[in-house]
Amino acid sequence: MRIEKFETWICNRPKGLFDEDREGAAPMPWSYGVGRITTSDGIEGIATFWAARSGAVTDAYLSDVIAPVILGRSIHDREAIWHDFWNIDRHGAFFPVFLPGPIDVALWDAAARTAGLPLHKYLGSYRTSLPVYASSLWLPGIDDYVREALHYKERGFKAYKVHPCGPSSLDMQIHAAVREAVGPDMILMTDPVAEYSLHEAIKVARHLEELDYYWFEEPFRDYELDKYAKLSAAVDIPIVGTETTRGGPWGVAQAIKADALDMVRADVSWKGGITGTLKVCHLAEAHGMNCELHTTTMGPMDIANIHVACAVRNSEYFELFVPEDTFQIPMKQSLRDFMDSDGNIHAPDGPGLGIDIDWDLVENNCVSKRTFNA
């Protein structure tokens, strides 16, 4: 089970995530990377890599740092490889938060395919499905959020998360309008991805409690643990964070130790792959907390998130960025193919990730292709 070949593609993506007003003047190309390992037994493992702003950054890390570490190694040496990457990071590689997690997914994918098992069964299943919440982008105005929430409610979704566009006074209007539109039975969350002051956050949180929102996510930057701790102590609504916290499980541990949050966040792209995400989930479980998985904005890695969430008890929802077709690239299937009419998403039952890559799409949009051999 030695890794004989590692192939990478950097591809253009047709649509971005962030609007220009929110991001300022910096250009925001929205590329993605695809990685494929092939073992000595001919088994393949797949991953996709975040490549926002510059696909060249991801391309360079994959070729100069990732490939030399994995080539010639066994796919079963995942824990050793995972720690090797953290040591390399500490010694000056300074990985972006989105590397090298996905390559860990490819190793797990190949191992589960070798065993002939769906990934969640290879990990150890707790369940096979979980409820979905539709997760908005930043939308132009209040009516746009209302229309979108109602659309997904009509499709059978039981939950919706607002990414309000700010400032906090407008965010409160958006929260109220969405609750009034969908009624009392739909689960609502909010994630302003904000830079609120502590005073603003407490005011918004108390308003959300009146509106019966389920959780309040990321009103500050993730490293502002003191502000998070004061907010969590001041209000009853669950406060959620650690989505972008550096340091994988070690970074999340600091937030838990500081009593800064009620729930934590992780995903296979930004928290060190399946290995790292499982560590965060188990860490949270040991402290009586949920770990709610964050969308990766890439279909194959979101499928990996589903498998992980189905292998632990303390992850309640699947985050589906909408419109969902934008974020299934480069998967042949739609995420909707795995959803039922009751608003649940089911883990694929094929071996490994259980999905197919649209290789024609990858090749047609590729701007850089590399092959590395052991």
C-alpha cells in the first residue's frame, strides 16, 4: 500500500464566495486544487484543496512540501504522516490553514477503498445520516434572506443559517425578518463572520434569544478568546467558534480551556483532515460539547465531512452552502443526490468517499497539472 504516484490539478472555478464590497479592493480569484494518490496496488485516493486568491500558493505547497512527505509511504501511516506535517509546519513551512488537511482525506479514502467500506464504516459508524441546514452567502438585502429561507423551508429543510452582511444594526433586522417569515418551527442560526465590539455582540445575542435562534457564531475573530469568554458568560444562546483557529486540535483546546465557547467548529479542509477533525470532535465530546462541522465549499471534502459526522455522536448538523450547485465542484454528483425530502443528508454507501470526480471538468478548467512519482 505504498504511495507510488501523486497527481495535482489547479483549476479555475466559475463563481466565487465573497462579494467585492465585503472583501475590499484585493482580487479574489476562486480556484481549487485536486489531488489524487495512487498506491502500489492501484488503489486511488482523492482530495480537493482550497485555492482562494492564488492557486499558485496551493500549487507550490503541493509540489514542494506535500509530495515529498507522502511519496513512498504507506497509506496506513496516516498518524505518522499527520504529525510529520505538523513538525514541518513548526519548523518553518507555515502551512495555510487549508493545508495539508485534504491530503489526509486522500489517505483515508484510499484506505477505506482498500477495505471495500464506505469511509464512515471504516472510521466506525455512529449513524448514516444527519439533518442539513442551508447556509446563506452574504446577500444584498433583507428581502433576499427572507426569500432564500422560505425557498429552503419549502424544499423540506428544517434549519437555515444566516450570514448577515452587517453592520450589526442591519444584522438584527435581517434576523428578525427571517424569523417572522419562516415562523417558530424552523431552526435558525447566524454567523456574521464579524468584528463586533463586545457591546454589540451582547446586544445582538440578547436579540437572538428573543427570536429563539439556536446559535450565534463568530461575532469576533477566532483568536479573541477573552471577548468570547465574556460574551458566553453574559448570554444564554450558545456561542460557536474556532472555525478558522490555527493549530488544529491544539488551537481548539485553548478555546475550550478558556471557557470561551459553547460549541466548537472543525472541518476536514481547515483542521488537519479527517485525522485532525476526529481529534477535535473527540476533544469536544470529552468536554461535553458539540463539534459542528464547517463547510469546505468543495463537494468531495463536504462528503468527507458527512462521513466524519456520521462516525461521531457530537455533531448535530451538516452545513450546506447555498446555492449548492456552486459548491459541489468538482464532484459529478450533486449534494442533493444524497438528501431526502425530510431535509437529511445520507453518507454515500460506496467504498471510500463514495463519489466520482468529473475529470472532464477538471481537465477543461486546469491551469496547472503536475505528476510526482516515488
